[in-house]
Amino acid sequence: MQGHDTTSNRAACGRAARRWVAGWLGAVLIAWAGCEEHRISLSEFMAMQEPVEVDVEGAVATQPATTMPSTLSEEEEALLDRELGPYRVTYGDQLGVTVLSPDISLAPAPGEVTAAGGRLFRVDRNGEIRIPQVGTVKVVGMELEDVEAAILDALVKRQVFTDPDQISVSVVLAAPYTTNVLVQGAALTPGVVRLRQNERNLMYAIAAAGGMTQIASGEAILRRLRRPGEEVRLNLFDPEALKTALLMPPLEDGDIVEVVAAQPNTIFVGGLVTVQGPQTYPPGTRVSVLQAVAAASGVRPDLWPHEATLIRCVNGRDVHVKLNLNRIQKAKDPNFMLAAGDVLWVPHTVETRIREWINNNMFFRMGATVNANYSLDYSMPGVDYLNRAARDAAFGGVNRTLQDQFDPFGFLLQNRSLQNLQGR
């Protein structure tokens, strides 16, 4: 009777323990199920975005609509042609002039530096050059071919030669007058650059400094030395802004051009991923949801989470978006592009909490047998693999024997001892 009572008590205690565990798990599930969902769906989030652009891989990226540049007026088109056309002589330029004729010789003075065999002439403040036997010739604002024609015309008018067909005039730009501009910021070789007369704009100034680096945002700031407080900001990646930069008054000595650096493209990934922390990419790099998870070495393999939360600041407030990683991986949901400053969090769910509790508190042993030769056949299923971290922590993680690894509770040795007793 006493043995029967003991067995009954044990059974009752077991039933009570099972009821307690079931009740505890039920309360936890009810508590989690009763939590108010504060996240919006992916479809609601996509409807909030600006007009979207879909790439060839099906990834959706939020991009502002591109506006086509307006039509140029005749005056603006003429001014752009003038700015981007051939070089025009300006004040202070040095021109090398060569005249080939049996009746006139422009021999250089003793010690004078020549250009391409010709004689050097500086354009004075009146925009003229003075040539011996010819006089002054107005050249400012002319292309080099027009300067040659003007000199030839002056020679013809003054009748300084006998046969016009035997004369030849050649003009080269020996030393252009330059404007000194300071370029700083995200340029390849920032510093003082020297711009010729047809290069005195933002585009040429940045090009003379080696161009923009990879961290440049495309925005340039112009500060004029002679007009303190005047500041012009232009995005040179925009055709309209580029046109504005070319139509602005020419740069002057002492003007400052700053190439603005872009903020690093940083995405924060945390929660149930293998490697948590910020992920920083060069400006302009596009990173999708799955790429960010992959860069975090994937989700934790012991918990198998499939949910994620995207946190993005929209119109000054954080919007939480519920994502299903399994659906995104299977291309059922769009693998959209993340934006700088986004937070991608892989949270705990009811499933992951249960798996974590099982991993930390329970061990599963399956497929362990001892054959007649006392050799051990042991298979390790997936559930046992998930408990490896908890098993290592429970047994110190190092210096464990084979018995600790395969038979921590001694069941196999006990079975072997029973077989030895039966064999006697």
C-alpha cells in the first residue's frame, strides 16, 4: 500500500507540474497576444512613399520624380554657347603672333620669350595689342581665328606689304590671364585653382580641383569675397542647377567654392541577428532589406526569427513597419531599398521566446543506442543542435569528456551495466 501511495503521489505531482507549466505558458501567450500592434503593414508603408522606382531585380526604391529641364531662351542658349565654346581673348592674356611675309618681320626683342616662333604681345586694359609697323589692334572678346583676321586686316589697310597672297598670320594663346579661386571640401585635390577666362564657373572650378570625390553629395556652395553674406547653393547633379551655374556671373579672384560632402549612408541593424550594429556604406549606395540582413551575418540560427520591424522617420515622426522576412526572401513581398538612418530590428516573437526558453532549459536526446559490441550509435537531430549553446554553458564549455558530450546523465553506462549483469 505504501508503494502504491508513493506512486500515486508522484503521478499527482507530475500532473500538477504539467498543469502549472501549461498555465504559465498559456498566460504568457495570452499576454503576448493581447499586446496592441503598433506597426503598420508593408502595403500601407509603400502607399505612404513618393513615386517609386522598380529596378531590374524587383527591388523598390523610393526616389523623387525626375523633372525635365525647361527649354532655354535664345539669350540663355547664346550665353551657354559663349561659355562652352572656343576660347575668347580677355584682358591680360599674352598672345604669340607670327607673321610670315617678305615685307614685314616680327622678330623678338633680345632676351624676349617667344611662343611658337612668334612674338609675345599682352592684351592691355583697353583690350588691344600694339604691333610694330601695324599699330593697335582690338582683340578682346575675340576667338583666336578672329584675332588672326583682325591683324591681317590691319596689315592690308596700312599697305605694309606688296603681295597679300604671300602673307600668313598665326596667333596662339601663350599665357592666359587666370582667376584664382579656392576650392575646398569633398574635392579630389582641394586648394587654389587658376581658371582661364572661359572657365570661370563652378563646373570648371571643381574640375580643376580634380572633380568630386565619392563622398560628395553633388551640392556646391559659392561664397563671393567681394559680396560678403551672399551664398549660392546648387546641386550640380541637377541639369537645371547646372544651367544656373553656367549662367551666373563669372567667378572672381578670391571666390570660394565648397564641395559639400554627403552624410554616410548608415543603417542600423539589431535584434535577433548574428552581428548587431550600424552598417555604413558610401553615399549613394543602395542596400535592400535582405542585403542588410545578410551583412549582419543573417538571423540567429537557434531561434529562426522571420519577423522584422523597419523604423523610418517620415515627416518628423518614426513609423514602424511590420516585415515578413520569409515572404521577402520568397519574393512574395518587395525587397525594397533602405534609406540612410533606417533602423531594421528583428524582434522577439512568441515563437522565438518559446524556442529560447527550450534552448536554455531543456535537452533532447534522440537516437542513442548501444549495440552488442558496446559501440555507441548516436544521431544528432536539428533540435539537439539548437541546444548546443545551452549544453556548452551547462558543462563549462571546455575540457568535456565523451561521456559529458554524449551521455551527461549516465543512461548509456547504466544500460551497459545492466547488460553485463544479464550476461553473467
